[in-house]
Amino acid sequence: MKRFLHAVSTGRQSLAEWLERSVLIKDEVDFLHIREKSWDENQVRYAVSQLLTEGVPADKIIVNSRPQIAAQYQLGGIHFPEKYSFYPFIYQRSRVGVSVHSKQSALDKAAAGADYLFYGHIFATKSKPGAAPRGLHLLQAVAESVSCPVIAIGGITPINVPQCIEQGAQGIAVMSGIYEASNPLKQAQAYKKALKEGAGYENNV
């Protein structure tokens, strides 16, 4: 079974810095997510066009909450927050992902036609300060309840990737663990290796 590595922008970097790091890791990840709430539409379009110019395949790029841009550039998909209604965009046949935070929400979004789900946060993470992690047991419950791929997000490190896979996740989504690493390329490679090797990676570090 294919295991997916999603690299998600953090909202804490300039557009130029994010682009530079995205180009560095483009061959190591399955998807690059533009999740920048403060960027306007022109900035997102610019980011997409620059990625394409740098040789990133369109089907590797996912934009958050901007279906018109995904359609214009024939991108790999659209990702929506849990609270958004994505139903009208199912019929564009773009890949549609949704963030969920409960088993019931996962059931609802999967039934509505989501192609994959982000579930988390699994472990403590600085992007959710003070918020208790949902943990591996709830990840397992969500993964067992739906037929679409569940992607674990939140506090994921190469060391704990195997635990997520063991609980049914079909991949991981990483923000600061890649984008804010001192060596983003090396870190992306470590996540990719952990996904490929599973428990074998955890046992050999």
C-alpha cells in the first residue's frame, strides 16, 4: 500500500523562503500544500506559478480553500478545513481533502465524498500550544471507520511515523518538521525513509 508524505506550509515563513524550501524538497514528498491564510489570491497564484516554473508537477500541488486556483492550474487537489462545506467541488473531480478532528466528522466527510482526511493533532505540537493531542488510539479508531486514506498530522517526527502507520494511517502530513528544519531536504528524506521502512526505521535509529 502506498504511503503518502504531505509537506504543509506553516504560515510562519515568507513566500520567498517557502518557495525556496519547497523546491528543495519537491522530489522527496508526494504533495506540497499551500496553506497560507494570510496570503491573498494573487500571492497564492504566484506561488503556484513559481512552483510550476521550477518543475514541480501540477498534480503534486494542493491549495487550501481556493478551488478556483486548483481548477485554473489543474492542480493535484484542494484541501478544506473541517468547518467548510466542500460538496460543490467534488464534481470538479479535483482531489478533495478535509481536516477532521473526530471520528464522527471523519465519517461525515468520507460519506460526502472526501478523497482523503487529515486527522490530528496526534502528538503535541507547537502549532497547537496548550491543546492536548488526540493520540494514537483515536487515530486508529478514525482509520478503521472510513475507507478513504487517513493522513496523520501534528507532532509527527521520523521516529514516531511507524506508530502512526501501525494505527492505520496511510501517510503523514508535516509542517515545521520539514519547513523549519535546518536542513529541509535531509529531513524530508528521513520522513520518506520512515514511511517506507515502517517499524524497521524505528528499530534502527
